[in-house]
Amino acid sequence: MKYAITGARILDDATPTTIEVTDGVITALGAPAAADAEVIDAGGTVALPGLVDIHTHLREPGREDAETVLTGSRAAAKGGFTAVHAMANTSPVQDTAGVVEQVYQLGQEAGYVDVHPVGAVSVGLAGEQLAELGAMASSRAQVRVFSDDGICVSDPVLMRRALEYVKSFDGVIAQHAQDPRMTKGAQMHEGIVSAELGLTGWPAAAEESIIARDVLLAEHVGSRLHVCHLSTAGAVDIIRWAKERGIQVTAEATPHHLLLTDERVRSYDPVFKVNPPLRTQDDAEAVRQGLADGTIDVVGTDHAPHPAEDKDCEWAAGAHGMLGLETALSIVIKTMVQPGLLDWAGVARVLSETPAQIGRVADQGRPIAVGEVANLCFVNPDVTWTVDRNALQSKSKNTPYHGMELPGRVEAVLFRGRPTVLNGEVIA
């Protein structure tokens, strides 16, 4: 198959060009469209390397009522992604080679993105015994990221052992930083709004204390640590200190922690209930600055689909989590590109290049250059769209952005040289 994608600007280059793709590989840049190529008009778009999500919940196996690997993969493609890392809190848990290989195979069969399973750190996410880390790493899924996300690895001895174990095959432990005793019964961020609403608060220190402990453990062991969904100004400061010290730590911010604040909880709508909780405006601004200056390495969606009954209820009973795959790029444009905090090369860095490096995914997040695999995303930054939860590709509808007008529409996506999105629509 040969395609000529015309009219797109590559990252921050002001000059539109033609990208030729043959049999899944970029074969020419700037040459006239070949006579035997199928032309894809990408006029007005910016060409990015296919986006890579380091933090996705696909729910399968076990919670197919919320999402499947197929529907989640379609949502990822619609958002511009060509690879996702599927978190381990499935049922059964992704704590054995057999389960991660099942998820990997489901991703292969779906065919919209590369699905890289994340292995659990502990058996059953119970935080008591290490899971089969080596077996998962050597399986067909070649797992390199391990996380009990949704539950903190709170035992420091177990966390140390996990960091020591993955060092042998260059793996990384992705920590959900939440001290369980400090957040027992918590409903939202601890602050002025929680006091006014009479809801049990979730202190920033519950996140920051775990991060501080873990960067010291990572330094002691000499292993790689990744901090999931960092959300507080204090956490940004700790990561900055750790990097200045030379510790091998990376961190992610979510789109919702870039844009939304705890003021949204005044609605008592569980669609805004998430873990970690929405923080203050000062925290959101600190996270944006941390992403801009490189303290925070990547944006991870923390795409967390839930069926309607888990969100259409009173606040206290609502499940934590919100959708993110289909809106992530637009939120980054709104919060980071439009204010001048990131250019398009910076967007490629935080949404593609660095997530691929953290996950040790060799053929994703690569430069748009001749000889590279054609994983490509074309976004029109001048088009706005209104989020409609009923029009999303995800099986669930729990988006906090319903009715919001957002900038930037993904017009086309090529996954290994094959179009998965054209004219803004997912190809069946």
C-alpha cells in the first residue's frame, strides 16, 4: 500500500509538505505525490508522531461492561494514539504471563493501536507478594512497565524489592502515590472547597510523602521509577529535586489535572470524582509549569471508563475515574500550546516520544523521517469541536468535558502505515 499525505506541516515547520508512505514505512518527504499513491489531503494539519499513552485502563478481561480492548483501541485511535499501555487492574489481574499475553493478543486482533500490557507489581494487587515480574517481562507481551495503579504499593520493603527486580531487565515501576491511611474515607482534595462542602479531604501530603519515599528508594537501588498522575505543586517540587540529584525518575500529568480543579466538585456530579482528586488552581498551574519545563515528562490520560450505574449516583457512591483518550490532545492544546507553554515539538515529546521511551517501545514515538515506521497523527489546531459523550468511541460515557468546546481535531491517523482515522472518523 502506498499513500501520499499532502498539505501537513511537520511539527513546527511552517511549510506544508508531502509525506509518502509505502508498505508501512515513510519512504519520502517533500517529493511530489507518486502516480500510484492514494492521496490523503491533510491540508491545515500538523503532523505528529503517533501518540503513545503510558496510562490507559481498557478493563478487559473482567469489566467488558465498561470497556473492551477493541472499543478502547478505537477510542485511542480517534484521539490520535497509535500505542497504549493497558493497566493491570483487570479481572483477573494482569499478574501472570498468561493474562498479559491475553491482553496483548486482544490488542493485536483489534488492530487500531499497539496494546502494551502493564504488569501488576503484586499478586492480585494485594501489596503482599511480588507478582511474576520476570515471567511477564519474558512473555510474548514483553512487559516493561509494572504498576498496581489504583492501589499504592505502600509497603516500602515490597517497593524496594520490586525496584531491585525490574532493574535486571530495564523495567520500570509506575507508582500510584497515595498513602492509604491518610486517605481513608477521603472524597476529594483537602482544602477550602472540601471544608465548605463538608466532604472528607484528601491531603496533598498523602501523595507527596509516597513520592518522596520512592525517589529515595529508587536512588538507593539505582532503578527506574515512574510516578503516575502527579497532581500537586509539592509533588512537582519533589520530582524537580530528585532529577537535580540524578535519580532515575519520570512523572506524568493527566489532562484533567492540567485543566480542571476542585471547584468542579461543587456540582456533586461524580463525573468529576477521580483518583487522585482534582486539586486547586495553584496546583494545576504548577503542574502545567512542571510539564513545560520538563520536570514532568509526559501526559498520561488515565483513561478510566465506567458503566453508567457507577457514575449516575450520589457522590459518595461514585467510582473514581474519567475518560481521557479522545480528548487528551485537545486538552494539551488548550492548556499548553495556546498559552505558549509548549510548541508542537514539545507536544510530540510529552505525548509520544518520551512515553515510548519510558515503556521501552522501540518503534513508537519516532521522528517523522524517511525509513521510520509510519505511526502518524494529523491534527488541525484551528478547528474546534464540542464534546458529546454519546458520540465517543469508548463504551462508557463518563467524560468530564461533555458540552465543552475544545480546540484541535484529529483528522487522520496512520498506524503502521494503515489509516485508522480519516476525515476525523474511525475506519471500521
